[in-house]
Amino acid sequence: MFDLTPEEHTHLRECRRLLALTWLFILSFEDPAHRRNPPGTAERQAGRLRELLG
């Protein structure tokens, strides 16, 4: 385990937000007739993104 500087902590938080948004964007194109992810995945990811943005 290691400590992050305040700048690194801010950068990491911004990266996590971007990755969560990217994943939600990718999930939005999933074909309901041919699901690759369990039902509710997009909704859970939207909730995670909301938490990260809050």
C-alpha cells in the first residue's frame, strides 16, 4: 500500500469517473436480444457513476 499526493488522489478520482462513464456508454449499446452482461448491469453502473460524480 502507498500514499497518494493530493494531486494524485484528484487525478485518480477523475480517471475513475471517466472509466465509469465510458463503461456506461459501452453498456448503452448492448443488444437486449443478445445480452453479454447480467440484467441490471447498466443500472448498477449508472448508480456507481452517480456515486463517483457526487
